[in-house]
Amino acid sequence: MPRYSAKEAKKGDDEVSEHVPSQHPGSLTESMMDLKKARSSLGGQSRRQLHLFDLIATYGSVPEDPEAETAQRGLSHGCLQFKMFYPPTFVCPPVSIGDPRTVSRGPSRARGSRARAYDAFTLEQHAVMTAPLHDVVSKSFDYIIIGGGTAGLALAARLTDDPNTTVCVLEAGDANLHDPALLTPVSYLRHFGDKDYDWNFYTTKQKLVSDREFQWNRGRGLGGSSGINFLIWTKPPADEINDIERLGNPGWNWKNFQKYSQKVERFIEPAPEQKQRFGLPGYENDVSRQGSVAFGFPKTISDVDLIAHQTLANAGIPPAQRPYGGDPSGYAWMMNSQDPRTGTRSYATTAYYLPNKDRKNLTVLVRALVSKILTEDGADGKLNAAGVEFIYDDTKTYVVHAKKEVILSAGTIKSPHILELSGIGRRDVLEKAGVPVKMDLPRVGENVQEHYLAFFTFELKSDYDGATFDCLRTPNTLPAQQELYSKRGEGAFTMGMQTSAFLPVEKVTPKAHEIYAKAKAQVERLAREGMPPGLLEQYTIQLERLEPGKHQTGPGCEVFFVPAKIVPDMPIEGKKFVDWFYAMNHPFSRGSIHITSSDPAKAPQIDPRYFDHEAEKEVVPGPEVATDEQLVEFAKSIFVTTWHTCGSCSMLPKEKGGVVDPSLTVYGTNNLRVVDMSVVPLHFTGHTQAFTYALAEQAADIIKGNFTA
């Protein structure tokens, strides 16, 4: 990542400042690099800088040797090929949860790394908290939920609030209960590529991005991606949630989103002394304290976050008025999905499954890979979902029957995959894969959208004595942090990403009008040439979001801050670093996810079509860049995914490319629904987990007949 070498870091602030070019007035990049305004605590600086929106659109600055820099970062596959903060010898500290402190992965059969030990833990196999196979095979349940992840477990808990309703959840991964690798908040990226926790999907080679393949990690195991994500808890702008309703989905609006968020949120107030020290807000009117998912501010917050806030303020960026109340534009304190009382991750398993695991009407089977949904022709010409076929523990195939409904909550990648394996999708895709066509539904697996991400690393000055994640990367400082976390549930292992800013395009680049004009021209050209049904309506909304002056507070991009150096090189003793992240919120590119085989164990083909639209290529030359084209090519070599994919089973009118209707029922079926991020037809600003939980809560009321649009 563009950063100072060890030699450059010794040159001193005066020499470093020579590399800082002038920027247009009021640009974030200018103020962000004005480190003296940030209390003179940030030391090293990126040698080349761009206007912020250009960073977001192109994902990087230009190092002296882009090829060597990329190779050093291990980004040959378009992913972060390392475990954040963890050298090879790292082990998780003890977690004070459960007694005894143990890990349950499900039925006791060690497979591969599943038998490994965790640090000081003695991993005793305690009473299994998920169902044995014989409780499921050939049995009938009112509802079968495919996927025990973020939405699936929330939905299962709400449906089984009625003791007369039976629910079976089929999860392909392990239970991973009481697992310190999940419960420790600062375990970012260490699960990626590990089959115990991650599906480890890859995209196709992206022809517009130098044929790079991108790793699309997704949680595999109870809790899904809520167990391996970065814990960031944000809410979208109200207008962008209302846009979902505007596209033809009555009831899917901000008012209802806030209503169902109240059932999700259990905000834990920070301690008075912490609140005073950092000026933490209470968000009194916008978050609930009575819901299922504990979240808030970690016990330990880095002082560097105060510097980050000052830096953003120096750039002329105002504080967000209501970041959790529908207006996140500006900078704000960002909360995390961890319980500050215990210093552990809050995720779907701890919030929705464990409190309800003893319900007689809730059955959860792990290691159950769904191979297809079993359907029958109904008298009305529609399909009826009769049950689910699954492969247990990579061995035999079994069937479970549905009395009322089958619900797909397998995520944006797996839900269209399973639909197509079941014969529901575009005819030519199914026939090519050798799957009998049950229903021709052309837009299954289409309209895929993803946020993009890039970041810069800066070295802190040597006299800064505050906390960063670097103390977890060196043997001299790691043991003290392990002990602090083990005994008190605090320290660097609980620190999170607390500083975020959502910004309009015109705030961060003088080329906002040019960017808008090019995007509009391409949309008009595509409209003349012909585009998929419903896409023009989506692009119209996106152009409204992008147009300078149209939405003065509209957040066109996100900046967030991490007190860490997220690069794969070895830690430097005595050095501390910070990273600034940049993300594009409203991608114009549309990708696809499709099967290529009838084998359920074979991953689908994922093609996000990165940089397929002019709005994602627009750049401003840096001070030492010869051409825009060079900058575009470098940017393509360093950007990564944000794991925020949506749209593959879009909730839209069928004639506009929909896969599900506003009740989340798959078109052409009577009792098959999809409940996960795949139904979101148009991407929104921010991180996705809070929305996914609220989506599941609203879906539960729809299914139970308790919802009125």
C-alpha cells in the first residue's frame, strides 16, 4: 500500500512535507495530510495523493513501483492474502464466555484443522447444542430455512416465538459455538480462506482489471458472515431505503426499517468516563436498548480516533446530524457489534440462536449442504416447495419436508446458486449446467452489486504513545494484551473501527460535474442500445444521487479509519501505523452469479464485472502521474471487495427484472421465499449487517401475517 519506507520514515517531518502537493480548497485529502492540524501526531505520509473521490473511484495512489508494491501486498488474486494483525505464531486470547471455556463445532468428528487447539484453551467437547441427523431426516417442519447465518437465525428465532410453529434450519458449516476465533472482536481476516469459517469463493478473471481474480469471503457456519465480519454497525440514509420502495416494493421504506431495527438493537451505553473522554454520543432517539444484538462502543478506543475526527473537521466536513437516524452525511463515531460488557463479538449465534436453543420447536442441523429445493407443480400452475434435499457431512444425501414454506437465507452468493440447482432460473444457464428447468426466471443471479474499497497507510510519529493494533503484531507487546483481554475483557483485542464519514461527491472532488456528465452520457447510450428490464429506473436513481447540487448531503462515498497497518509485511518493532479506507457506495456496474454444474459442491461462477461503467473509472492525475490512463490501471491493480454484495435475487416487479415480490416470495411459486441481502435491488450507503437483521425481522412479520405496508 502506498506508504513510507523505513528509510523515508527517518527523514523527519520537514522532508516528508516536501512530498505533499497542494490540493483544491476544502479537499479532504489536503486536510487529512495536514498532520500538524491533527495535533501533530501523524508522522509518515503517502508520497502521492489524489482527491478523495478519485481515490474512491480508482482505489489508490501511485507508488514508485506499482508492480513490486502489488506483489508485496500479496494482492495477486485481488484479496487481502494475510491475517490482519496476526503473525504466524499468533493465537487468540482466552474469552470469558461460557463455563467451561470450550468450543462446540457440532457432532464430534474432528476434520482437518477442526481438531486444532486454541491458545490456552482446553477444548473439551461439551454437550452438543445443535440437532443430530435423525431429528431431521424424513421429518416434516412448518418452515425450512436454508442457511443459519445473519438473516436465517434471526428469522428462525422470530418464527419460533410461536410455540406451535416448527422450524428446521439447515447450515452447511459447523456450529462453532463458544469459539474464541469468532468471539474475539479483533480477529479480522484471520478466518478468510479457512474452510472452518469461510466459503472462500473466487470471482472469474476480471478482464477490465488485468485478469485479476477476487476472493469473495463469506461466513460458513452458524452466524454466517456476522461471525467473521469487521463488526461495523451503520445505518443507511433514509432516502436510500425509501428508494427500495420507490422501485415497486410497498412497505420497504425507512419508517419500517427503523421500526424493525428497534427489535434488533440492544445498545449498551458506554461508561460515563469513556463517554466524557471521547465525547461519545448516546444516539438516544435513534437506537433501541431492548433488542437482540448487543452493540455499542468497545471498552478500549484508540486516542488516534480523536485525531481522525479533528482531521475530518479540519477538512471542513461537518459532524453527521443523525448517523443512526437516517442522515449519516458527515463524520461520526461508528459503533461495533460487540458487547462491551464482555468484550466479545455479538453475532447471529449469540443474539438469536443461543438464547433460544432450548426451544422444542427449533431444530438446527449443521454440516448440511443443500443440494436442491424439492418442488411440485401446483394446481394453479405455480411451483410448490415440498422440501429440501441436502448432503450431510459430505457423505449421504437426505430429505426433509416442509409443511408450509421453504425459505432461502443462504446469502447473496448461495441463494441464487441454490435456486438454479433447483431448476429455477434462466433457461439457458440451467440447461448448460445440466439442470432440468422447473421454472424459467431469467433474472436469478443477475443485478449483482458490490461496494469497492481501497486504503492508505501512514506511520505515526515516534512520540505518539497511544494504542494501535500494532501491539498485537509484535512478541514484546502481544502477551500483555492477551492477559489484559483474558482478565478484564478490554485492551487492543476489543478495539474497533470507530471513525467514519459519509460524503457527497462535490465535497471531495472538483470534477463532480464532469463525473456526473460522463455517467449520465453512458446511461443514455446504454438506454438507446437496450438494457435489462428495470435497470434504467435504478440508474435514474443513482444519477440523482450523483448529480452535484441535487442532494447536498447525499453520501457518495465513505471514508473510515483504522488504528492499524493492514499490510502483509512483518511488524516493525516500536512502530505504529494507521490506515484510511475509502469505499464507493453506489456502483453502476452490474454483475452475475450462476451455476456451471449440477454439482452442489461446485462453487457458482461469480462475475462482478468490475469497472464496467465510466463512473467507476473517472480519475484525476496525481502530482507524479503522467496520464489518467496510468492512474486507472494502477487503481485497478489494488482495489478490493467490501463483502457487501446484494441484488442477485432482486425484489422488483417481475417485468422489471424481479426474482421475488414485496412479500419476498419467488415469482412463480406459492411458498418459496428469499430472505437475505440478495433481495436488495439497489445498493445503499454503509455497511450491511444492521440492515440484514432488520430485513429478517420484517420478513418474519410478513410470513406470520403481522405486517401491513
